[in-house]
Amino acid sequence: DELDPEIQDDSELAIEGALRPGSLAEFIGQQKVRGQLQLLLDAARIQQRPPDHILLAGPPGLGKTTLAMIVAHESGRALRMSSGPAIQHAGDLAALLSSLTPGEVLFIDEVHRMARSAEEMLYLAMEDFRIDIMVGKGAGATSIPLDLAPFTLVGATTRSGLLPNPLRDRFGFTAHLEYYESEELEQVVKRSAAMLDIALPQPARAEIALRSRGTPRIANRLLRRVRDYVVVHGAGTANEVDPAIVDAALDLYDVDAIGLDRLDRAVLDGLIRRFRGGPVGLNTLAVTVGEEAETIESVVEPYLVRIGFMSRTPRGRVATPEAYRHLGIPHSDGALN
Ligand code: ADP
């Protein structure tokens, strides 16, 4: 799926890498988090120690990986990258931790998906820069303590609620990344367009920003699709690219006028037509649209809740009147009351 924030081919990945801001100053938006990180990095520099462990929480595409790279870069430290799904045994983590050089920044993406045994090893490593390695089995098993080089863990998660408390508590600072305002996304588009040498007038940039679902990664993706459209269909000179051309390009990719994609609309449509607007449980909803519950919960829902189209109640997910209106479904048709 072209617009899925998680899926991309190699060339898209290369472009994404090229578009990453390299410093906190270049990082657009998230002003609060930037200030907090700046203080943390400054203090570590003054005291000549590795920065505290940092947890970055928020939906995909909001800049967690980028911030991890910036933390390493701004503190002049090497960066090692891994991810929760790649750490399926405590041994995977032991190998990773014991190979770190002093002061290195270790980025673990999707840290909530690590194996439980590795999680427990990580507690001790974060706190004391030490791990216990189990050797042998059964009655003869012993644990050998191993000292580690001091390091800074930067963990990223789309679901901070899934992290066990002991792990969450060991991060010195948790940054909650918020969806971006459209003015901020407009700046992202402007910056990326300049870097990719795409001339786009302001109204076209604003239109892309409005349809980017609050997410810089999507803004960059939509920008490239608009560029493709202009290349193929020719739109006179680039300065003539108007919002109508942006509309045409994005309609082709099923991005609607407010930036909802096919899956967002399928979830709302299912909720309204199959379950009369809810309340309905997450798993039932996921089955209805043929998608993993985790994707619905970490990618689809947060945005629909944020724009006021869905609410979470103790009895399940509920569609709001705004959602009915957006899909053009009369409220009395679907709702019980
Ligand atoms: P995450 O790790 O949260 O999924 P990334 O850090 O990979 O997100 O960011 C996705 C893309 O969005 C990157 O290409 C990056 O260039 C861009 N991006 C994210 N946040 C910003 C920002 N604040 N300013 C400019 N570009 C950003």
C-alpha cells in the first residue's frame, strides 16, 4: 500500500533518509519536546556524561527515528540501531549491549515488541550498565555478571501503554510526540520540496499539508506523488501547480479531502454501517476491515480520535456525528438513537 506509513521500497527509504533534519534546530514543530531534549543534551554535555535514557512515544512517521539520530549527532556520539522485533531472545540483547562502545546511543525502535526475557535484562542494563548472562541449564545453571560500557538508550514506541512499568520507569525522560499542525506540515513540505528541487507554489504546499494526516512522513510521501503527477501529466510550468492538481494526484491515491486514507475510511464505514456507530470492541472492528488490531490501535485510531471522528468508551469504539457527516451517512440511518 503506497500510502501506508510503514511500507516503502528502498528508493523511498533512501529519499526519506535524505530528507531527515540533522539537528534539533532544523526539526520542525514539537516545540515542547525539542526544548526538553535540548536541556537534557546540554546538561549531559556540561557534565561530560552520556545523556539519560529517552523514550519517544507516538504514532508512526512523526519523527522518532529522526530524533534518535539527532540525539546521537548533537551529543557527538555513535548511533547503533535495532528494533524490538529483532530482539527475540535475551541473548540477542546481550550480544548487542556487550558490543556497544563507551557512550554510544542505542536506538531500539518498537521497543514494546521485545521478548520478555530481553526486557528484564534491559532493566539492569539501563540502571547499572551491567547484565547477568545465564549459562548452562537446570540445576547447573549459573549467571555470570558482565559490565557494560555506559550508553544512552533511545527507545521508540507507538504504544507507550504496552510497556511494562519497570521499563517505562527507567527512562529519564519520555517525549510524547503529537500530530503536527498543518502550518508545521506546510513547512515540512516546503523544506522537502526545496531539497528535492520541486518548485511548488504556496497554495499547493498548503493543500498537501492539509491532507497529510498530521504526519511528516505522509507529507513527504504525498509531495512525491504530486511531483510524479506533474511529471507525467505536465502542468505547464511548476509555478502553475495549483491545489486542483494536488487534488487530482491525491484522489488517485485514495487520500480524501481531509487526508483520510482507505483504511481510515474503511474503519469508520465499518463502525457506522456494521455496528450502527458502535460501541464495538477493537478486535471485532479489526476483523471487519481485515486489518491487524495493533495497526488499528496504533495507526488509525489515534488520528480519528484526534480529529474527533471516533471516541473510545469503556464499552468500545464509537463513531461521532462528525464521522457520519464526513462519510455522508445520515446519522439516524446508522445510529440506534
Ligand atoms: P518515526 O520514526 O516516528 O516513524 P521518522 O523519524 O522516520 O518517523 O520520520 C519520518 C519522515 O518524516 C522522515 O523522512 C523525516 O524526514 C520526516 N520528519 C519527521 N519529523 C520531522 C520534522 N519535525 N521536521 C521535518 N521532517 C520530519
